[in-house]
Amino acid sequence: MTLRNDIAALIEGDVSDDASTLAKYSRDKSIFERKPALVVSPKHADDVSAVVRYVHEARARGENISIAPRSAGTDMTGGPLSDSIVLEFTTYMNHIEHVSNDPDAPETGYAIAEPGVYYRDFEKATRAKIGKIIPSYPASREICALGGMVGNNSGGELTLRYGQTARYVRELEVVLSDGSRTTFAPLRMNELATKESEQNFEGEIYRKVHALVRDNEDEIEAARPSVSKNSAGYSLWNIWHKDHDMFDLTQLITGSQGTLAIVTSATLGLITPKNGRAMLVIFLSELDALPEIVKRVLEHKPESFESYDDQTFRLAIRFLPQIVGHFGVWGMVKLAFAFIPEMWIALMGGVPKLILMAEFAEETLDEARKKAREAREALADLPVRTKLVKSKTAAAKYWTIRRESFNLLRKNLRGLYAAPFIDDLVVHPNDYPEFLPELERILEQYSLVYTIAGHIGDADFHIIPLMDLSQPASRKAVTELEDKVYRLVAKYKGSITGEHNDGIVRTPYLPLMFSPRMIELFAEVKKIFDPLNILNPGKKVGGTLEDIERSMLTHM
């Protein structure tokens, strides 16, 4: 009660320690559970600063206390879970502060928003005001919030063309680990020198981080992931851009899961989406042709290139009412009728092994359809079936299955839990012929039902096993499979997480992907920003296999 009363006296927001609130914030969408001691809902950045300052002072006195920032709780890694204080933003810090076009580049714009803004509300507002979006939204676009997108360096179906969230972060207002507030933005080297001259905690951070990246330049550059996307580790390779005379700490904070600073406002760049869209759907009965299919389709530059497997397809047909039910009465009717061909396929037993969706987006519908036809023609000599999708409703059914696949599993399969722990593997598309058979051989060692969906154009695979984690054998399989699969990814110089981040589930496996020296540098960066280790400890740095085992769910 003392902790609750102490913090309640410092802030205008809410402080809760009742059983139902603590239970709600004990979970995210991962396989973990940690019960916090307290949940704090700040009303503004001054509240955040007051809480951090209190925790900093308590930690300095030797108290075991820390903070985990949390937005919508859709994280699949245990990233926002804590057994101390959860600082949640969706209750109050959910305002869009500004939306505007860029005066010098009318095709782009920017918005300023707090971390608790749901992406669905953000996109609705930016589209309504200036017709633009941030294109790095994840598959959880209807339920995720901006704080998580920045914290995880999220990507999704449009990343193939537009890149991850870090590309769109322009400025970040943050609270540092001593409770002080500042704004990180790209700096010219003369501006960096001015910052380094300041005799405060912020100046110390700039001096030490600059020295670290300068003194370890070759090691850091060698560690830069060569795959299309990555959110593992701290992106030290993206801070110092010598060719452009720029030093940018926003690129370090983005993807850091609240372990270095707490974001209270973000300025995000926006793009104008293309109006003309056409989809090519590709049905594979065998996977042998997959590398060549991906290569040929990518030559025609789709905006997105997604996939899901036969198990996901069957689940979609089985749970069709749940899928279409949130589209409204008329939308539900149209979508249900659109699924009739797929239901017939399922009944006749002709479900393909893998379904690929290549969507082409151009200024006009004719241009998009032309690209889709050309991509289809490029596959004519391969053993695949293809389909040009001619309506938005028909395209919507494929997108709905792809976007809702994880929720389908999580909500509808009794006795089994959708367990994301090898859910975000990224390799090079050219390695498909060797990587995929090896991956399949590993998975075959375990009696698992699993689904595969993902961003096939980026070679980013989301593998979701269905497990009963109350069984000791299933819990043992989690750590065994992680070790085997992540060693395989490292063998092909991939990333163990392209967009979901490290959290509890992957932090112990970062040494499989990065050199011992890089692991040391990650720890040094953490210490520079957070010397008392109060900001989301055990994520990105310092996490152990014991953390995984002690926090893993044992019940549904």
C-alpha cells in the first residue's frame, strides 16, 4: 500500500493495485505471465517524469523496483510485462497532437502523437485530414498502439516497399532514467558537439554513446544485419551517419522496448498510399518452386507479398463467422459470400500447402492490374495455380485471413495455446532451398501442430506452434526449439526477430546472432542510458533462460 500511496501523491493519473487490474496487466500476447506490483496510468509527460524520478531515487536507496512501459499490450515477447511497476499509456496518453503535410514535399506529411494512441485511430485521423498514413503498421493494426510500434520497430505487410517504423521516426520526446525530459532528433555534428558540452545527464549520454560508436565502428558495422528487416539487439549501426554528417539517437530508442528511455510523444513521417490496387494470389501444392516464385514476383515490385499456410486456411474456413463478424451486417454478408469458393475447396480436400498474396499498388487501377498480370505471366511455366483478384471484397478475404491468423489460433482452439516463440524468423530469399528443409526437419522432431504465415517477400516467417503449456514436455520443447531454430537462423546470417523484438523470449538468444563484443556493447549502451537498471530490466540486455522458464504460462 505504501508504494501505491507514494506514487498517487506525485501524479494526476491513476494508480491501481486491485486484483483485477493486476491480472489484466500480467499478460500480453506472449507465452508469459508476470504479475505487477502496481499499474500506473499517467495523464501526461510530467506524470511519467515524476514516477521515473521516484523509482530512480528508490533504486538508489537499494530498493528492488523498476518500470515497464506498456501501450496496447499486443506484444508477443513479454516486452511490457513486469513484477514491479507497469506504466500504461492507453488510458490517458492517447492524443494525436498535430497532423500536417510537409510544405516542401507534398507527397509526405507528419503527425505528432502520444504512445497510447491506437493505430486504427491514428490512421483514421491522418487519412481524414491529409490522406496519408504511416505504412509500417503490423498485422495487429486494429488493436496495437503507436508506443509499441516505436518500441518494437514494427513492420508489416507494407515493409517490403516502405520499410520499418524507424524510417518514419523524426523526433521522440522522452523521459530519461533519472526522470529528466528531453527530445531526441537527428543532429548535425556541430549540434552534437553542443549537446556533448552540456553538463547534465543528457550531455553525458551523448558523449558516451558517440565515443562508443566511434571507438567500435568496425565491429558495429560488421554486426549490421544483412537481411531485409531486424529488431534484434540495439541498432547501434543506425546512429552515426558520417556520409550525411548526422547523429541520430531516435534510431537507437526505436526498437529498444522502453529499456533506454520512455517515449512520451513521437513525431512520425507519413506517406500517401497508392490508390490503384490489384492482387495476384498464388496457390502452391509443393514448396520446391517457392524460391523461384518469390524471385520472379519481386522483379515486378509488389507493394506487399504475404503468405499463409494450409493450416491457417482450414482454420479460417472453420471459424468463418468469427472472422467476418466484426465487419458489420452488410460487410459480413459480402465477405461470407466471397468465401464460398474457398469453402468448396476445403470440402473437396484440395487445400494448397501455401497461399501467397502479391499486392501491387500504383497511382491507377489499370497500372496496378498491368503489373499483376505481368507477374502472373512470369510464373506461367511453374507448377502453380494463380488467380487475379478483381474486387476489393475478394482481396479483403485474403487479407482478413492473413491479418487474423494469430487471433484465430489464440481465441478458438480449446486445449491448445498459440505459442509465439519462434514467430519472427528472417533469412535471405536466396537461402529458401536450403533453409526451409532444414527448418522443417527441426520442427518434425516434435509432435506439433503449427501454422506459418508471414512476409514471404522479406523472407520473414511467423511460425506459431499450438501447444498445451501446462504439460512439462511442451514447456521443455519451447527452449529446445528456440535454441535449435535460432542456431539455424544464425547459420544463414538471418535475424531471430525481424519486427517483434527480443523481450523475455529472445534476449537470452542474442549471443547466437551477435558476437561477444556486440553483446558487451549492448550492455554498455544500456548502462549509459540506465545505470541503475530501472527501465524494463531483463529485456534486450541481461535476460536469461531462467527468466523464460519462470515466467512461462502454465495454464490457459
